[in-house]
Amino acid sequence: MRFLLPDDHPLAKTYDVVRCVECGSVHADTPSTQADYDRYYADLSKYSDATTGTGGGEQQWDRDRLRQTAIDIAGALGDTRRRIVDIGCGNGGLLAELAALGYAELHGVDPSPACAETVGRIPGVTGHAGTIFQVPEAVRGADCAILSHVLEHVRDVPTALRTLRHVVRDGGTVYVEVPDASRYTDFLVAPFQDFNVEHINHFSAVSLANALRAAGFEVEHVEQKTINASSTAKYPAVWAIGRAAQRGPMTAVRDTALGGAVNDYIAASSRLLAEQSEHLERELASVPEIVIWGAGQTTLTLLANAPLGGAKVLAIADSNPRYHGRTLGRIPVISPEQLRRFQVPIVIGSLISQAPILRRIRELGLPNRTITLEPPNESPAEPANTRTH
């Protein structure tokens, strides 16, 4: 994989995606260190901005997802007097839903100080700045620890889960939820959307259970689910409930299917990227200059792999204020409001967020021509299994 990243970005611009020939797990073989990732999530994380990141429950579709997760966790825990810690809690939407179910001893840990501060304002929740590798002493000995869409971001999964084992008391519960790589192709929207600088571990139900067992957890339940990725797009996930055992690591089961599923995803993504590149070549054939709305994964992949018809990119607009004033391949990143000074076409650099971006362009009254990544008669919000690529 190749990415065009902001010039001061702490993470690597290239990595290989590999499969373990022994256990069948799949991950990014990245030169970035865990310290690099910790710095990224503390300083540049999109999740600290409630308007652009998920996990805060600011949007109804996100709130619905978090409410169901809270219900699943409550079903495993029962007693509302249990002490719960959510590690990598973002803006605390899941903790807010647990509080609504009656849980009163709640803690949120996040590498972003802004997220920790936000979480601390939720009634009944204490926020802490920290990571899975540097868990505050105040949360150790918890009855339940949550890693919801965190483990796919972690450079060293075995160490992270061994640390998690010491966060919960003996017999305590862990809830771990990750993207389900065995179904990536069924929900393909943007090419290589799941191979990004953040998601570096790719789990199936089998490999997630293996990782928990290797860290000393007895796996009590594993289940696939489909969650909301936006107001219109769905996304595959898998979750597991584990119990902190007093015995050591348990035997793993070789994952024989994940490698094939990921190869199918690579092939489908390659076809989709080629189609989008051809579409943009046609749309931009006589366009000398453009701006792009969106500094996310799709834009990073396109700029690194597609010629964009040879058009010069004057600026990239993004709603996340943490990106403003930075440069991406010497291209300035600006706020959407600053687009008023550009009289060139706007390329919508997102498929999942295409509809809300187009609405925002109308709200701002921008007269610019807009160019989407797919022809207008295609719907980027539909899962790949209902579309032809």
C-alpha cells in the first residue's frame, strides 16, 4: 500500500499487507512503531472532533450503533454496579449509552487529551488520558474492559491484550469489537478503504478468538454483526466476549479462510480503483485545476495511485480543524469555508460521506462544479454485493 500523507505525519507512507502462514492472521507489516501510533492518536486523531469522527453518538445512526453495543455488553455483565473501563473511548458515546442503562462506575481512557476531557463531562464517567499500553492505575482491577474498534489500530496486538488481561480482575469480562475482514468485499465502497494508515490488523471471528485465547482469556461468545458507518453505509464487524482466566495461553485454531477472503477484497478493490481512475480521467480531461473535499483515506489512496487526469490540486478541504494549516504532499489543507476563494471544480474525495458533503456544498452556496468519484447513476452507499465492479 502507498499513501500520500501530510508532510509532518508520524506514520509510514508505505507498508505491505501480509498473512501469517502458521495461524492465518492478516496484518500490515508497517515500519511505524507503537510510539508513532500513540503520537498520531494523541495529536492528529480524527476521533477528537465530534463533527467528523464516529463513536461520540452525535449522529443518530452512530447513537443507534452504540446503544446496541451497550445492550450486548450489559447482557454479558448484568449487575449495574460493575466497574467498566472503555479503552480508546473516543468522545465517549458508548459510555454515555452504558450510563443510560444504569451503570454508574464508568471510566474512559483515550490517547487524545481532548477526548479524555470530553468524556469526563459525561455524568457518571471519569476521563483519563492514556493508551492500552499505558493504562492509568485508577482503572485497573475493573470488572469489565472494552476495546471497541481499537485493536485494529494497535501495532502490537499480543502485548496489548496481555496488558488488557491485567486491567481486569480474575474472572472479569472483556468486550472486543473489530472490523470483520472476512466480509470486507461484501461492503466495499471505496477501493482499499480498509487498508489504511490506521487499520493495520485484519480480523475474522477465528483470528479474534485466537488473539484473546493467546492472552489468557476464555472466549465465551463470538458474533458477526453489521454496523452503521454513516447515515447510509453499512460496515462488517465481529465482537467477542472473553473471561479473564487464571490459566495461561490457550491453543489457537488456524484460520484457513481469512487469506482467501482478503485476496478477494484486494482484487475487487483493484478493479474499483481502476474504474474510478478511468472515470476521473474522463471528467478531468480538460480541467487544469481542482480542489478536493476530504482529507481521508479515499483521497490519500487516490492521490498516491491515480493521475486525476493530470489536474493540479490547489487545495484540500476538510471539516476536521486539526488538519487545517497542514500540507498534504505540499497541498494546503483548508476549511470548507475557504473554498469560496476557488473558482475551480470540487472533487468529492469520499464515497461514504459523499451525500453529506454535497449537502454542505449547497449550504455554503458554492457555485463550483462538483465531480464525484463515480458516475452519478451509481450509489456509493450501497454494499458491494448489490453493485457490479
